[in-house]
Amino acid sequence: MPGKPAGSVAYRVAGSQGRWVFRGNFIMITTRRLSRVFAVALATTAIPAIAAPCGSGVTFGAQFAGLYSCATLGTPATVPANLGGLTFLNANTLLVGGAANGGSGAIYSIGVSRDSGGHINGYSGASSLFATAPNIDGGLAFGPSGVLFATTYSDNMLLQYLPGSTGPDRAINLSSIGITASTGTLQFVPTGFGGAGSFKITSYSAGGFYDVGLIADGSTGLFNLGPATLTAQVGRGPEGIAYVGGNNAGFGVNSLLLSEYSTNSIGSYTVDASGNPLVSSRVDFLTGLGGAEGAIIDPVTGDFLFSTYGGGNQIVVISGFDAPMMPGVPEPASWALMVGGFGLMGGAIRRRQRVNVTFA
């Protein structure tokens, strides 16, 4: 697509400081601090996709090296390329944009499996169509009253979905409120951060980071938008936003991670009292990617997930974060997001020991 070409990156399974042990249909990769089973097709028996280490060239920034680990879940089955935004429907179900930036764009749901520590380690079955979303881009998030919001490219629209809808219930042209065409992504600031509950939208094309007011539209359950206020000029083709607490290793202060499509990277930014990024604070969190796109924090473990538009059209999981606080806004309870279940799971999960990862 003009202005937003699909990226490409090679992924391979690679172990670090360990050995490979073949056992039937599986390969056991054993290191000094990590033992995990990865399924491979060594026989004709169908085997579920299991997370594999990220490929060579994918590297953590200097202040995060050795603190976090990177794994790819691969392409979610039957979700058409290219991937767009992603979010959680419930603890074990992801929503992800497919056929992004095109007229046949849609949102798909797919189950995920978790290991004994609660961390996502693969997909559970094939995907299913959740809702149509023409031209969906990197933004996909639940907001107040369980309304689902999505951004589009290149027509610069914001889509809204009421609980149970299989197509957009409202589409607002973001140019009308002052957002430079075209988005881009969106996110709500979570509990525990300055500006909690506020609504952020970015322009992919112009690199602007905006604060946007939501105005409840009476009995419809939907929202109108107030004027957009430009709060930062981040550049780099922003396509996914995830907020990270300052308690996490290497951060020290409340921050956000930004999927930067144009530079094949994830950037880390300190956030101000309103949940906006301080541009001068940017450092590399992860580089060497292909097509970094949507972004979300796992509400169970605190892991950071992002999708790729091109770049293998994969979902990548970064582990090593602390479990998050309970979500405040958004709270998509109307979509059967089992918030109580999150609490039970979070209480039962001990923080996993961090793993040093070296990329060959």
C-alpha cells in the first residue's frame, strides 16, 4: 500500500547457551535458567503452534538487555495478512485485525494457551470472524461501557462497536476533529497512570500524538468526539501504544511502549502527568523488527504483545514484566471479559524469573 509497504523479516528457532534434545514430535530446548518445549512438525501428526524465540537481529535496547525475553507465536491461523491492532476479549481470547488497511479488513478472535506460569505460549485453534472492520489499522481497544474502538488507514476513521455488534455502529472521520490523515492507533490510559481513562489517538502519517475527549451520546451507548489536542510529535509511524509501570526493570518511571512501524522498532517513552509521551526521553526498547503494529499488555501477566503488519504477520510476546494492576478504564465487561477471573489468575501466578536472551 502506498505510504505503508509491508515489511519482511526472517524468523528462525534459535537457542542460547543450551542444547537441543529431540523427543518424539518435540524439541526440548534446555538452558541454565529455562526449559521449554517447542512443537515442531517432525511427524505427520498435527501439532499446535508453540511460541519460538524471536529471530536473529531482534535486539533489546541497552537498558533492557538481559531483563526481558522475546518469543513469536507465529501467524494466527486463518487470519488474513496483513495484521492490524490487537486486544484481549477475555483472559484466553485475543482480538486481532486481519487484512489490515484494505476494504476487506476485519477483526478476528483466536484462543491462546498459557503455560504453568500463566504466560501465553501459543494459539488454541483457528480464528473466527468477530466483526467487519474495513481498513482497520493498528488501533484496537475497549473503552467505556464496553464499546470497542478501532482506527483505520488510509481514510482516517474511528470505528465504534457496541457489545454484540458484528460491524461498525459508528464511523467518525478524524480529520473533522483535527487529526492529520491518517491514523495510526489509539489507546486508553490505564489505572495507575497520570491521565487514567483519557483517550489517545496517533497519526501514522504525520506522527502526531493526540488527546481526544469522549462525549457520551445519550441512549445510543456510543460516543462523539471533542476536538483533538496535539500533545507530542513522536514521528516514526506510530502504530501501537502500551503503558508500562515504572516498577518494571529498566524503566524506573511510568512509561509507554510505542510500535514504530517506519523504523522497525519499539520505542520506550517516559509519560507525563497526562499520560502523554515525553519525546526527548525516547530510548530503544526493541529493534530489528519488521512492521511493528498493534500493541497490548496481557492483563494476566503484564507481558507485552504486539502484532506485525508484514514482517511475517506474527504476534510477538515480550516477557519479564510485573503483573499489571487491575484494569479500570477500559473495562469491557459487557463483552464477557472476566475481570474477576483475571484477579484469581493473577493472584495464583508468581512472577516468573527473568531470562537472559542472547540473539545470534
